[in-house]
Amino acid sequence: MTFRYRLNLATRPFRHYRSTNLVVAAVLAALAGFGVWEGVGFARFSSDLIELRAREREARVEWEFLGTRIAELERGLAEPEAVETVSRVRFLNAILERKAFSWNVLLREIERIVPPSVRIVTLVPEFGETGDVRLQMEVRGRSVEAFSRFLRALEDSASFSDVTVSVEEAGEVQGQAERRWLTRVAYRPPGVPAEVVAP
């Protein structure tokens, strides 16, 4: 028995797809690695998000507790006894501030900068609630130039600032011409920070 095989030699030869398969495998491996990296990042992000939510809940609970506590304290401060105590404390603080105020230091500083042709008739300190001190002065002199020198000396001094003149009047005293000025100035005693006397 004879077998016959038909062979078509006109067909294209078999192609080798080994290099193509290697490229595809490399691409698939890269995609798999990228997917693993994305999964790890997503898991880390989810963990951080859960932790942030837990912190937010804790902060919200603490905020509510503090709000309740503040409301209780405000109700306590609104009681008549508390209001009276706060008033007494403020009154005592004001007395202590006035006792600690050094007139000698202030008068020595003013005497150093007052020109000979200018005199201070009245000097009244005003004590603020934040510890600031303002001086209200009635200043008299024979000329505007002398008063201007006094103002410049106040502004150049480290102990005085924020100089304002509210009233200026002209008159005569014992037959001599004299002018009168009402002046306010912020005073910083030695050893007091500058921000305390800031208006």
C-alpha cells in the first residue's frame, strides 16, 4: 500500500514567535508589578484614612467636652458672687498698679526733657486695664517754638509715645503773654515691655 503526501512548497515558512512572547511576558510582568504597587498604596491610604477618621472623632468629642466646660464656667462667672469677686480683683489690681507707679522716676524723666520756658501745671496719670499708662498734662509756655521743642523731646524719649494735643489757648498771666496746651501721651515706665503701652 502506498501513501501519498501532498506538500505545498509555496506556503510561507513557520514564523518564530519566541521574541514576541518574551516582550508580551515582560509587559504582563510590569503590569502585574504595577498592580501590586497600586494595591499596596491603596491599602496604606485606607489605613491612613481610618486613622484620620479616628482622630477626627476624638477631636470632636474633646471639642464638645471643652464647649460644655466653657459653658459651665461662663454660667459660674455670671453668678452674682463671681461678678462681685471679679470686681474686687480688678479693684485690688488697680490699687496695686497705682502703688507700684513711681512718681520719682516719672518726674525725673519729665524734668530732664522740659525746656526752661515751658512748665507743666497739672499731671494726671490714667491707668488702663491692660497695664498701660497715659499721662494727661496741662502745659504752659510763652512761645509755640518752646512747646514744639518739648513735644519733640517727648517723641524722642524711649519712655513716651503717641503724643497728642487736644486744646491750645492763648492768654496772659501777670501781664505777660502765655499759651496753654492740653497734652496726652503714653508713658512706659522702665522695665515695662513696649507692647503693653501700645494703644
